[in-house]
Amino acid sequence: MAGEKVHLTGAKETLLMTLYGKALESRLPHSLLGDHFADEAVRKIDYDFSRLKVDENLGIGLAIRAKTLDVRVEDFLARNPGAIGLHLGCGLDTRVFRVDPPPAVDWYDVDYPQVIELRRKLYPSRDHYHLIASSVTEPGWLAEVPRNRPAIVVAEGLTPYLPADEGLRLVSRLVSHLVGGELMFDAYSRFGLTLLRLNPTIKATGAEVHWAIDDPHELELAVPKLRFVEDISAYMPEHAARMGWSAKLFVRLWKHIPALRKVGRLLRYRF
């Protein structure tokens, strides 16, 4: 279906950045992600991806983040047969195909109606796979998700674009609705949001970022059912070895300077 036109702006347009970055990384020899669905989707879309200024280093970084989350999703599903997978603000990410959950798992991808419509055109359907066309901050969509099974909830590239109060209400609704499970997402400190605002790719979309999380325990105070489990580095030195010298230097600094580690990281909670 060549030439699928897209008309996305602001935060919605950033999903094209992550899609393109993962596609670029998947074209590299010894790709970490091997996301051929993303690569095929990019080739089907009629859009000038060059305006997003996504380079190979960013693509590798996005792939590292995605793979880190994928591994933990696979681990949760192995420990919880018959669980629910719930991907918030899924964009055009192909996690359901990369993870390939077993038949006993029901997987739900949630995003704006415009995005879900595009997903239907780009990706195949599969058994036990459900698309929910709604903003994640609207409370009604959760009624479509079973509440009597453990759930692995993933939000990748979503939380900084949410106002903090809306983000906390969303998390509160999730843990109230679901019987239990885990929540994983990428989070940014206040300094991290400043860097995001300066990022050429973010500036190209006009997206605004709002929600800073300096201390992971802040969420435990706001949503008492949450229990903080893990603060995961967003960059692994062994994976970053394929990056350019400037990116490699940043990763080394990232590892040794606490303030930099808080710029952007992956957080995992249990509820």
C-alpha cells in the first residue's frame, strides 16, 4: 500500500520519529531490534522523514530502549501465562509483533483514533490482538480491558508529553482497574525535559513536553498501590558500541554522572 499519506502534528508526529529511528536501526548489520515491520511501514508512508533529522545514533538509541522494554515484557509474560499486554500511546510501534505473545495473552494497543486508523492500514491483524482508538487520558477506554488478569503495561515515548496531573490520574485509573501487574515507561528529569526541548527532532514537530519525574518514588506517594521496582539505564554500553564517537562519549558520561543518568531512564513498578 505505497504512498499512505499521514497528517500528524505536535506530539502525534513524534511517533514518526520513533518509527523511522527503529526502521533505520533495523537496516543495520547485526541489528538489535530487527524490526522489519517498522521498516516496511516507513516504505509505505508518504512522508518526508528527513525533516525529522533522525540519524543513525538516535535510531540505535531508540532500538536499545525498545529492546530493553521488550525483554522485560517477554519475561513478565513467561511468568504470567494468560496475562494482558497493554501498550499505552502505542503510535506505530510494533511491539506486539516483536514480542509475539502466546495465544493465551490478549494484547491491547491504545492511541488516538487517527493513529489507530493508520495502524490498521499498515499492519496485519492477529488473534487476541485488540486496537483501542482513544486518547489514553480519556477514562472510558479502560472498560474494554479485562480487569481480572495480571497485566504488563508499557508506555514508551508517552509520559513526557502528558501534563503531570493527567499522567498521575491515568496511572491511578490503571492500578484501580487492573487486578495487578507491572508498569514500565521512560521518564525524564526536569533537566531531561530541557534537553528534549532543544532536540532538533522534537523542535521539528513542535511537540511540547510537560511531565518531569526526578524521583521515582514520587509516584508511590501519589498512587499508593504502586511499588517501585527498578530504575533501568536507557543506554547499555555494549549496545552503544555501534554509535558514533560523540554518542559513545555521552553514554560513558551517562554511566558515571548521576545527574545525567536521571536525564532519561526507564522505570518499572509493580502494583
